[in-house]
Amino acid sequence: MQRIVRALGCCALVSSLAACVSSQQQWAEPHPAPNPHEAAVHRLEQVEGRIDNMGHHIDARVNQGHYPPPEGAALHRRLDTIRQESHDMAAQHGGGLTGDEQRVLNQELDTAAAAINR
């Protein structure tokens, strides 16, 4: 008899706990959709940050004597060209980049990074 009472008590406890969990899921607010313009601007900022970091890396490698200053200047010009491309692309979209544009720029930066780290 005690087992039956305990089993019923456990069932009642589990069902009330399940009701609490499911009611919390119903009340949870969905995350708002990200603003497309903010996402586009964030993509541009990511590319800009990567260009800035690579420029600092070039300066450090020149200062450490890994390659001469003229070669460092050529690498900086390459980064400046990519930066200008990113600004041109962003001007077409109200100040941000599409995902495809960011991908293209990152591929160009990957190629530049290989030249910097050789």
C-alpha cells in the first residue's frame, strides 16, 4: 500500500514538474531577428579589423627584419587596395557588406596573409 502511495506521489510530482517546464517554454520570448543593416555593417567592421591586424603584423615583421621596408610597403599597398575595395562594396549597400562580398574579401586577405607570413 505504501508503495502505491509513493508511486502516485512521484507521478504527481513528475507531472507537476513537467507542467512547469512546458509552461516556461511557452512564455519564453523568441530572439528578435537581427537587423540586416547592422549585420552588414558588422561584416564590414570584421574585414576592417582583419586588415588593421594584418597591417600591424607587417610592421612587426619589418621591424624584426623578416623582410625589408620596401617589401613591407608593397604589402601595405596591397592591404590598402583591399580596404578600398571593401569601402567601394560597402558604398553600394548603405555602408555594409553582404555575406558574399565578405567572403570574397576574406579570400583576398587569405592570399595576402600567405604573402605576409612566408
